Amino acid sequence: MNPSCDRFAQRHIGPRTADIERMLASVGFSSLDEFSAAVVPADIQLPKDLDLPAPMTEVEVLERLRALAAQNRRYRSYIGMGYYGTITPAVIQRNMLENPGWYTPYTPYQAEIAQGRLEALLTFQTMVSDLVGMEISNASLLDEGTAIAEAMHMMFSVAGSDSTRNILYADSSLFPQSLAVLSTRCSALGVELRIAPWQSWRLDEHTLGGVVQYPNGVGAIEDYRELADQLHAAGGLLCVATDLLALCLLEPPGAWGADIVVGSAQRFGVPLGYGGPHAAFLASQQRYIRYMPGRIIGVSVDAEGRPAYRMTLQTREQHIKRDKATSNICTAQALLANVAAMYAVYHGPEGLRCIAERVHRLTARLNATLRSMGIEQKNQLFFDTLYLHLSRQQQEAVHHAALARQINFRYFSDGAIGISLDETTTDRDVADIVAVFADALGVSRSNGMVTADETTFPAPFARTRPYLQHPVFNSYHSETEMMRYLKRLENKDLSLVHSMIPLGSCTMKLNAAVEMMAITWPEFNQLHPFIPLDQADGYRELIAELERDLATITGLDAVSLQPNSGAQGEYTGLLVISAYHRSRGEHHRRIALIPASAHGTNPASAVMAGFRVVVVASDERGYIDLQDLERKLSEYGDQIACLMVTYPSTHGVFEEHIRTICQRIHDVGGLVYMDGANLNAQVGLTSPGVIGADVCHINLHKTFCIPHGGGGPGMGPIAVRKELAPFLPTHPVIPSNDHHQSIGTVASAPWGSASILLISWAYIRLMGAEGLRRASQVALLAANYLKVRLQDAYPILYVGESGFVAHEMIVDLRPFRQRTGVDAEDVAKRLMDYGFHAPTVSFPVPGTLMIEPTESESLEELDRFCQAMLSIRAEIDEIEQGHANRTDNVLKNAPHTQRMVTSDEWSHPYSRQKAAFPLPFVAERKFWPSVARINNTYGDRNIMCVCPPTAAYAEAK
């Protein structure tokens, strides 16, 4: 195939050549190079093209991915440790996981056009709450290790001003990756972590809490009831890390005293993916809801009094609370949480119990057979994991025999072996495991498999309370019904399959089908993250290439792919900065300078990393106020650890003095952390390294095409200068940085959510240096084209010294509120009637909209959006001129549902046509919001965060 006939860049970039010429003419230029040279400050422009491999065609990329996949070896892995084989029902894989209607939406901030995934996430919360026996759950976290660390932070927040409570106990049998993540987080926060067998904990008035695993890290089921009582008597809290499948048979932690329950929902239908992405969870009691991290979905009512879903108590979160937030979590794992929820919906309580019983029965048979062969198994009670006591010599023999049969076990340093079975295990697999031990130890297996005497659990461990009784878990067990249910949910959500999503700082660009294809290939998505490295040669090669590419693009020297989100990247980068200063004996550098316009994750991450936040003001142009910066530098001097800066700024401009700003930070011995959220305006044109940054994170789910998934997954790798490379994260099971100065571990898996790295790798390979540069140029052009189209109707809040915006811009709606009562929320809701998702509302400036069109949207789509915005301006004018009622108008009543405009009653002073079909193009593309405007205040005052009874909907009708 002739590459010139199949350039991926022309598929990815929306405007055609003639369209680009027209857009350039509208902003006063004749070429993209001339245009970008005028927009990007001259002193930071790259002197030459990026040194990247030549672009590949889609066919060539798939061929290369198949070759890499073939280098991975799919052994049968019984390693466990929080990662298990599972079967993703085909109906869920095809209709959700591989469906752009599910994977392209953003976090559901505009709830009226996100009711489908909000319902699915509420189902996830209900599933978790039921199974763990707690009152409330969040809507996912990044991984189990992070969830445990978040639980520690939650305990710390609950303790509040009681600063004497700073000792956290963790049972020594927790999974090693969880202990490592917890240790990193405790160290940054100043919490003393004591790792010891839970029976030896010395609880007193200084105890913050304790963390245990159930079943524990080697598979034993232990009775923690007395421990819970002792912790509570000492004033501490108990966190339990658990396994949802095991809880289908075991009494839930909520029944015996747990205060916080965490874990991973991976084994509910989510592929291993060499470590992710997987949805973790955190559940607790209602009284602790305001301390909980992450999104929580709740039930409210809409303007017509009908039930409606929304994100509840957002005032806890970083985008509002900033440095006082409960967590820095932003992107979580919404798509994977939805997969896990639908797995529970499809199987129902009986199906899940059947799966759990089968796994336990096979494990019991394996245990009985191995014991009959004289092998000692240490776990008296177990669910799916055996802990075998062997000598090191015996372990080595088993190891060799297992590899010969392409089997992986967990091997302990003392000679013990762990074997964890799962949903995919068959009778033949169990027989092969027995054969490995027979061959290795020279034991006869003439009697074959031994039947287990008892496969039920004794009191108090056997589960007695019912779970998943809500109709949603008991209605969709045929594939036909499940398919239709998933489609009904999908149809309630506006995604990129419908129209552009112009969210500023979110970069909602194309997630191309070819980039997504390989993530469901078994050679990539069925590998355990802790297999020997030589079984993942394809992954290792791809990871090394991606690290090199990202280093080249950022102009920095070393990359860590471990952070699972942008916020985690921030946290990781700040820990690296802190470790660097400590290595130089500069422990006193504890101040992070952060612009007032920064993303909320910045101050939240800085506090988590142990820094004190000092805010730097913005001037009237939206730039960092240089005079205020100099005052802060003069006042704090050698206490300054870093400046966190987003570039282009969150005000949507390239600040001309950015290199001077970075140099001034370096002059006082500080480092520069660049928030990579706006990297889409830099790639191929400038770079963090050229600008002067020492560390930056990269949102692979923005600039590099990993889909947002309705609120995750994401990836936030960090790039650093060579002086900081020794401090990058490592991992206790599969070390990714052998240097003794490593900050530790920040995610459960060595390379984070490894399977979605394929997407970003493919995007870079498809685009090449020229394509990436052109994408950045067109992203800048699209924003400036919108500026020209809209600036006569709306005030554009900030522009650069050249008169241009960067890749996004801020429309100021505050003057209209003063004159007409119309605010940013009204315009956001009215855009739904035109078929568009709103831009970012009231960030970084209250009362404004921040618009980012990206390079992927066609000129026709950009023009439709402009028509909608101009039409809304005319509707605002009607109110101002007295032609429309100030309180009963199309903006205040938006969005208009199908139910509203087809009702027999219509009392509004405007027509149904104007309400629902305000412009000619709307009828052809009409997207109906499934609920009217949601009452946010009601939802926060009447908290319901599990699936409401069916009667609630019947009553609303």
C-alpha cells in the first residue's frame, strides 16, 4: 500500500486542506507554519523536527502490534496477588468495552446527558456496598494499592486536629505492592507505618488505624472481629482490603467491624492487561462520606421531580476544594467500573455465587490432592489460594517443572509457593498443576484427583446476609436483554459519536479504532503483571519505545510509566522533586508555588506530597503576575522546592515570559514542575524541556489518545531531566528502577495500566513527527478560528501578546448575568438542546466557559458549534431587550426533554420548536437529554448513593 494514499494523520485531523486554508484566512495567515510561528513565542519554538520514527499506515501498525504480541508468552498464571484470570462476557466486551459510545465520553459533569453511565456507576456502587456490607461506596479508584493509601489518608483526615494519632499498622501479609504504595504515601504525609503481623500490633492513643487483608495476602481467612473491637477501643479505624468474588461466600467486612473496605473489582470481568486498567473501590459508612476520595454518584431529582443521577458532594473534590480536598483523585477507572458492574448485572447474585463456589471447589480439590501427596498446605481456611510449605530445593524443582508446562506460580523467598485459582481454571488445569508437583517432587499421583471433604465455610465466616437483591441484578440474564439494557444506557449519554465535546483542558480528540484494536487481543490483555520479564518481551519492547518517544517529545531525559492518572503523575513528580532536594541536604525546601489559575489537582497533589502551597497571583492578562512572583521569591527564597505551572496556561494563552519564570525558579534553587494537561498545544512546536521544566506529567488520555472512558482510565507518566532519573518509581515485585534513591512505588503494577499504553504507542507511530506537529498546529488554529467567529458576540477573556489564544479560550458570560440573569450554567444546559456537550464551566474563572475544540473536529462541526453559540447569544439578547421572559425562557428551562416538548401541556411563552429544534441542523442530529435540569442542592441534602427502589420511578410517573 502506498503510504501517501493512506496517511493516518489526514484521518485523525478533522479539517480538510481546503478547510484549513479557509480557517487560516479567517485569522490572517496563509500557512500553518506561519500561523504557529506567530502564536508560539519565538524563544521557545523547537529548532528542528522531533526525532521520531517515520509514520506508519494503519495496516503497518497492526502488523507491528501482532509481531509484538507474538513475543509475549501466554503461560497459565496462578500468581494471584490481586490479579486473576477472568472471563469478560462477549456481550459486555462488544457492547461496552469496545464501544465508542461508552469509551469516548468525559467525566459526567453535565449529568443530564450522562444518565446512562451515571446509572451504571451507581450500579457499581450498589454492587460494592452490598458485597462488602457497607453503607456507601465511591465510583472507583485507580488500583487496590492506591485505594489502601487513600484509606490511610481518609483516616488521617478523620483524625483531624488530633495530631498525636500518626501511627498506622499494616498486616505484614498484605500484598507487597500494596504495602509499597502505602509506604510511599505514608512517608510523604508524615504518618509512621508499622508493618507487622496483626496479632502483634500494640494499639494505643497514637494509633490512627490498621489495615488487614481478607482473605489475607497468602490466602488465609482469618477472624478479625476481636481486632476490630480493639482498634475501636483505642480510637482507631479498621481498613480491610478484600476480594469481591470471595465475598459471595464469606461474611462481609462490614458485618464484623470494618470502617473502610477497599479492593479491586478486576476479577469481575476485567482483563488482566499486564496490570491494568482495573477499577478499585473504597466503601465506608455514611458518616464518613465527606472524607471519602473520588467521585460518588447519587440520586437527586430533575426540574420535573423525576429521579436523576449526578455526582454528589463534589465540594469534597480537588476541582473545588483544591489544597483542602479529601484527595487529589480526578480521573479514576469509570469504564472498568462499568464493566465490573455489568458483569454483576449479567450474572446476578446466583451466577456470581456459582462462579465463586466453583473456584473454591477446585481449590479445595487441589488442596486435598496435594495433601494426599504429602505436601503441607498452611492455610486452614481459604477461598482460592493455597500456601504450600516447601524447602527451597523443592521450590526450585517445582519452578522448573512448572515452566516446562508453561505455568506460573507465586514463589516466596523462604521456599513457599502460592497457587491462586480463578474463574478461568478448568479441571484439566488443576490436573496439570498436580502433575507439576508430582514430577518435581517424585511423588506418585496414581490415585488421581482427591475429592474434598467439605467446601463450605464454618461460622462465623460463611456469608448469611443476602446481596444484589435490587432488580437491576436480577433482570438481564439473557444476552438479548443484556444487549438491550446496555444500549438503553448508552443512548442516554452524549459522546464523541454524536458531536464534539469542547471541554477546555480535557482534549477530547479522536480515539481512533485502529489505536484501540489491540487492547482486547489476548496476547496483551491476558498477561499477569508479575510474570517473569522474559514472558513479556513484546510489552517490554513497546514500553521501551514509548518511553523513548515521550522523552523525545517532552525534551526530557527519562520517563516512568507507572503513574495511573494525571493527578498521580503530579504526585509522583512532586515526590521526585522532594527526594532530589533531600539528596542534596535541602530538607527545608517545602514550599510549592502554584498559580491561582492552576488545576485543582496541583495544590491537592502538593499537599499530599508534603509541600506547603503558596499561591502566585495572575495579572489582568491571565499571565503569572511577575511582580507577585518576585515578591514570593524574595520572601521564601531557599524554602522554595518548586513552581507548578501549566503551559499554555489554564487561561488559554502562551505566556511569553515562561522561560524567564523558569529561570527565576532555578535561580533560587527550585525546580519547575509542568502540568502536562495542555501538552496538545506543544507537541512538535515546543517542549517542556525547551521551556525550562525539570519534571512534567503527560496525560496519555488527552494528548495521546487514550479515551476518557466517562471518567477513566487514564495514564499520567512523568518525564524528568537526567539528574532526577535516579528518583523515579520502582516496584517491589518487578523492579522498574534499580537505583537506591527511588521514591518507592506509586501504583500497584510496575507500568501502571500497561495494556492501554498500546493506544498511545500506536498514535505516535501512526502520526510520526510531521503528523504530531500538524495536529498541534490545527488544534491551535481551531481555537483561534472559534475566537474569530465568536469574539463579536462574547467577550474573550484572555489573549496572548500576539492577539491569539492557544488551543483553548475562555468566553466570559459574567456580563450577561448582570444584565439578564443568564449565567454559565444556563448556557451549558442550553447547548444540550443544540446537541452539544458544554465547554468547561466556571474554570479557571467563575462564570465563564473554557472551550477546547481539538484538531480532530471538522470545519463543519466547528461551524455548527459556532452557530449554536451565536444562536444562544441571540436568545440572551431577547431577554435583555424584553422580548423573552426573564425567568421563563429557553435558557432557564434548558435542557428540554422529549417528554417535556411532547406533553399535552405547554405553558411556556416560547414554542416547542424553539425549545427543541432551535436551528435547522438540530433536527437531523437531535440528541435528547433523558432528564430535565437536575436539582444539585436536593441531591447533596438528600444523599442516596445506591440504586433506588423501582418504586421511586413509578411514583415519579
